[in-house]
Amino acid sequence: MKYYQKIILFYIFIGFNYSFAFPQEEKTFKIACIGFYNLENLFDTVLDADLYNNVEFTPEGPNQWTSARYHEKLNHMAFVISQIATDITPDGPALLGVSEIENRRVLEDLVKEESIRDRNYQIVHYDSPDARGVDVGLLYQPKYFKVTNSKSYKLNMDDSRFKTRDQLVVSGLLDGEMIHVIVNHWPSRRGGEKNSRPKRNAAGDLSRYIVDSLLNADANAKIMVMGDLNDDPVNPSVLDHLGGKGSENKLQEKDMYNPMFKLYRDGIGSLAYRDAWNLFDQIVISQGLLGKDYNSYKFYSAKVFNKNFLKQKEGAYMGYPLRTFAGGVYLGGYSDHFPVYILLIKEIK
């Protein structure tokens, strides 16, 4: 209850259908949760003839990816989603970007899981040319969000052999307000951070191009660039190429605001590697979501969902995200990334 108490000292909140009363304050707010989660290799058990790389996620492959393991993975992913932000809004994320999913089928199986079935999540998904066969997607609750348009943007590089995830753009009405969500999974650091940096810079440029096209149509457009960016908020791809700045008070025209910047500076991460935390999973927002005029949805806070049940409990990696596999050993965990989310609020007159 501490989190509730901290908030209601200032406001009465309604997390869509959830209200808190505080007699000394007259204002009442709706809350919308927008999240992102890297689902870490959510593959089905069927061998895709076009993708030799996914043989490891078959019953006969090295991971012995059986139907039982697949369904346990679905159950775990759904349970995590069912818990995100429910301390403030019981329906959890109205929209949830996801990455490392093999195809639309795995998302269809995911949203049927008992722990989130009642939310009636709908799916936006396009196949990507990624060499590993993983895509990004968007789940949304239709009682809160109505899709008006969606499009997939390909990241083209000089090297025609390079294939990565497309960037998914979904526009629609959140409780009657137009918003735009760009779901990403930028190129990995394989080969070293420095050598692979140009690929993520190019991904940042593509996201920036999409953002600028939306801002040119509407200077006050409400845009969220979310995803596993494989870079931290301080890296050039995010800071310079996308233009996600960490100081709300120093933003220039068309700059984006990165609310994850402060979390990163405070040592909070979404994944760990070699005894260091990274915050690759981010949600960067346009200035249309900033300000104190709460007649429409505005940004309130950003969080990493890092509850204890998601963490390794012992050993050299204690405190790290408890993943599905580690070193080729099946752990039956969740993901090597923690989910992240932001809260938007709007005053109810």
C-alpha cells in the first residue's frame, strides 16, 4: 500500500476502472499503463523450413523444445504480463509492445493463457526478415485502444546480407486520444559494442525518421518509441540519432524525452551482463506527452518491473533476470529482460 499512499497524497486516481478516494483533494485522474517486454525466444515447436536457425527450438533440437516447455514458457510470460502495474491499475497494460517472438501464432497462444485471457488482448504483427526469425508485435486491450493504422518499416543497410527486425508503427485511439507507438528491437551487440554500433545508429535514424514524419503532420503528436534498443539511454543511437534526451527542462524543438534516463543513472537496469546492469528496454516519448495540463493524457512515471519472482535466487547470477535457458541448461524461468512501463494520467472533470 505504500505506493498508493505516496500517490494519493496528491491525487485521486482511477486506473481505468479502479478508483482511490482522498477527501482533501478534488481532482480525479484516469491512468493508462503502456509497457514493453522482451519475451526472450518465444518460439513454437514447429520447424520453419525457411529458417534453419530455429531448429534449436524443436523437440529434436539441442534445446529439446517440447510442447510442455513451450506451454510452460507461455504460462510464465502471461503471468508476468498479468502482474505488470496491477498495484495501480488492475487491468495492467492497455498496450504492450513485445519482441523476440517467432510469429503471430505464438502471440495468439499467449493471449489465450488463463491469467490474461479476460483482458481480450488483440494483436498487431508483421513478419520481419530477421535472420533468427524473430519479430516485434503489439498487444492491446480493445476496450481501451482502437487501432486506426499500422505499418512495418524495414531497416535497410549497405550490406544486403544484413537482416534484422522491422520497426512496427501502430496509430490509434487510447480512450479517444490519438497516440502513436513505434515498437523496436534494434540490432544486437554481436561482434562487440563498437563494431556493431553503426547498425543501432541506423536503427535510431529510422525511428527518428518515423517520429519526424508524425511530428510534421502534427507538431503535438503523442508518440512512444519503445523496445529493446540494445543500447543504454546514454549511447549515441538513443541520445543523438533518436534524440531521446534525459532532461525534460532542456528539450529543444522535436527532441524526445527519455524517462528511463534517470532510472539508468540510478543504477536500475532491465538486464544484467558480466556483473553490470544495462537498461536496453526503454520507452522514449514525444513532447506532446509532457506538461501539467492533464485535460489529455500526459506522462506521469516510468518503471522497470523487477519483482523478486523474476530474479535468480542463488548462485553467481543471483539477482539477475531468471531466464528460460542459461549456458544450454533449461532453467524454466521467464526472460533475460525485465519488462518496463510508463504511466499516463488524465484528469476526469
